[in-house]
Amino acid sequence: MSVRRIMGTEVEYGISVPGQPGANPMVTSSQVVNAYGARPELTRGGRARWDYEEESPLRDARGFTYTGTAYDPAEALADEDLGLANVILTNGARLYVDHAHPEYSTPEVTNPLDLVLWDKAGERVMAEGARRAATIPGSHPIHLYKHNTDNKGSSFGAHENYLMRRQTPFADIVTYLTPFFVTRQIVCGAGRVGIGQDGSQAGYQISQRADFFEVEVGLETTLKRPIINTRDEPHSDADKYRRLHVIIGDANLSEISTYLKLGTTALILTMIEEKALGTDLGIADPVAELRSVSHDPSLKHLMRLRDGRRLTALDVQWAYYERVKSFVDDRTGSDTDEMTRDVLQRWESVLERLGRDPMLCSQELDWVAKLRLLEGYRERENLGWASSKLQLVDLQYADVREEKGLYHRLVARGAMKTMLDPQRVELAMVEPPDDTRAYFRGRCLAKYASEVVAASWDSVIFDVGREALVRVPMMEPEKGTKKHVGALFDRCPSAKDLLEIITS
């Protein structure tokens, strides 16, 4: 029993061009991505395109394929033709334009701490892309924010992905994950000024995304957003794996919030796979309770369960924690790995302090840190929650610029705890993780850029002068690691040399 699992995140960043209300967000997003894509390590020998051939975002985990027009891979290719940017990075990540936002998808990793690392690298990537874009003659400064809503009725995602056993019934995932997702926001909410999708109702809430979810289960990600998303697109061997695509989550800046969000979810997924969770936590109306929990930073709201009981979100999180802790103790005991123990200890500590006074978590959790900042402004300037100044503070918390973002200022003065060495984050902007297939993808792009014509999560396509292009499939996420192929990169000066060995 461990937090170890193949996982990744995808974050769409908010974008604005101050003083330019008519700026086209698709164009400005492209400017950011293309500006970062002009870095020297990404321009040697041209730029590999993203390979959409194997993508199937309309396949539903409930056993059918949607036949509507919500998404068409050809549209993505058309977007590229129109100039929208798509860059595959040497760290194995993907940086691209998703409609009106620049988006960063991390490389695949095997544990929550590594995912915090490469997710944080994405923040640095975005900040540098915006900085580079501003140096282009005739351009205007572009500001990027790691948040989830413009407070005008629009929301943009911060998604998580977890590889699971295909044999796990999807109905079990829905049953056991729904109460967990409804309540985990008290640990990993990003905090938001304003209630309702357009934020017009005065107040402060725990989550930036809660007001935008409308159904319990579904395939959509932008309309009728579901608590449990049913997209069945594993990017790996579909007979063995499913990729759980989680769209119900906030874009966190706190490293500890992100770490706990990923680590606790990974543990719950293992218990679901092992059929080790009880069914007595079902919530009578999950969508309504998702919002009600978010709207109550005091954590006193009592949800109605299907069995008639009334519990707080904190009660439900404690129930999940206790079951996980008992399961880990029974399965691995003293042999439990260090990171799993750390996730459990931090989870317990956060829940205990939230129960006493949420402000005791102001150095760890985004929504509490932001609330403390806002309460300071409210007290100093006698502001009500309807004040537009507070919405500006909310936005400034999420600014990715280290010299401007309020989150970064908290870190700089020791008021926000972190987990990562900043130099390691800097390195993760260009280096891939070494224990997943992202290592092979990233190293190929770094070393053989002129011979890589395309790549995706599960393949790399080469042009080495043969009659046809050569596709190297990567259907097993834990193959293509440094242990498996690191020595080959040292031995092979060209992709042709590499392919002669691995395809012989």
C-alpha cells in the first residue's frame, strides 16, 4: 500500500493583457507558448508536432463513445494551422493553447512529490513564456494567473490524471470517490472571493471550482461539469489500464495543498482497487453539497448522507483518513514507505488543526492563507466582501510572477511553507523524471530534435531517412525510464543509431 502511482496534472492559466481590453486571448496565449518554445533547447532542428492520432477523448468509461461534436482531433490540428501553439518540452511535458488559455501538462511521474515538482516547474515555464512574449517588438505585457475563474461566469480547469487498473468497475469509482471529492476541498481548495459562477454574491468560499459543477457523472469538461468525469482515454495499454481524468480540483500554488491533494487521492484509489472501502459515506445530493461545503469556510455545514446522517466535510475526511490509515497499517505496517507515511501524517495534522481553528493551517493551505490575507485587508480598510479590492487581492495571490504574486511574497517572508528546493524546480523545467516513459520522450527531444517529427503521451515518431516514418510506441508508462534506456542515449549519437538497437 503506497502513494506510488502513475499520475500527472494539466493546468489552464488565466491570462490578461492590462490596458488592452480587446486583446484576443487565443492569440496572446499563443504568444506565450511560442515565446517559451523559442528557447534554444526547443529550437534545435525544428519543432516536433503533437501527434493526435491515438487520442480518443469521446470514449466514455461507461461503455460507449459519444457521437456529438464536442471535440474533434481534426479541430486541434486546424488550430495548429491557424497558428495556435503546441510545444513538447524536453522535460517530457506539453505546453500548448487550449482554446483561450495557455495550458501546461506535466510529464508522467510516479509519486505525489515528483508531481508537485513538475507542476511547479510549469509555473516557472508560464512565467518565463510571458516574460519572453513581452520582449517581442510591438507586444504588450501579458499577465498569467494560476487560478480557475475570471469571476465573470467562466471557469478553466486544473485537472489530475491517475492510472488505474482496468478491471476496477467504474461504478465503484463513482461510489467511493464522490464523497471524497465533495469534501477534499477543505484541504486543497484555492479560495475565492465571490459566490456563484459570476462571483456576484458577496462572500468568501473554499473552492474556486465548486460553483461550476452541475452533475454527478458525465463526459463533459466545460459544460455540465461532472464531479466524476467518464473520459476513457488511457494513453497506455487499454486492456490493462484506465486513466482516471479528474476535473474537480483547484489550481493550487501551495506545495503542501497539491501534495496532499495528489497523495490522498492516490491512497483512496488503491483502496477502491482493493475493494477495501465501505459504502456508508454516500451523500444524498453531491452537487448541492459540493457548493454548500465550499460556501462555508467555518467548516460547520452539515451534509445529508443517503443513510440520513448529517456529517460535516471534516467528518467525512476523517472517516476516509481512518480507513486509509487502518488499511496501510494492516497491509504494510512498519514497512510502509516514507512518502506514504508522510502523506498520512500531514493529512492527519491538517484535519486536526482544521477542526480546532482553520487559521492554524494558514502556512500550508491555499484557501486559509488567502483568507488570512483578505481578512487583513478587510480589517485595515474596513472592507465588506463585496469590495472589488478584495477580488483584486484574490487575483494577485495567483500571479505567477515571483516578484508580484502574493503567494510568492508569503513564501519569501516565511509565511508559507514549501517542500521543494527552488534549484530543483528550475532543473525540472528542462529535465524529465527518470522513472517513467517521460524520460525517453524528453531525452529524444533534447538529443535528437532534428529527427523527431512528432510525439504524444504514448509514442515518439522519428524521421531518420527511411522510406516511412518510424513510430516507437510507449504503451507502458513505467518503461523507457533512465534505468531502461539511459545508457542507450549515452551510446547513440543519432536517433538512427538508437532505432537500430531498440527496433532490431
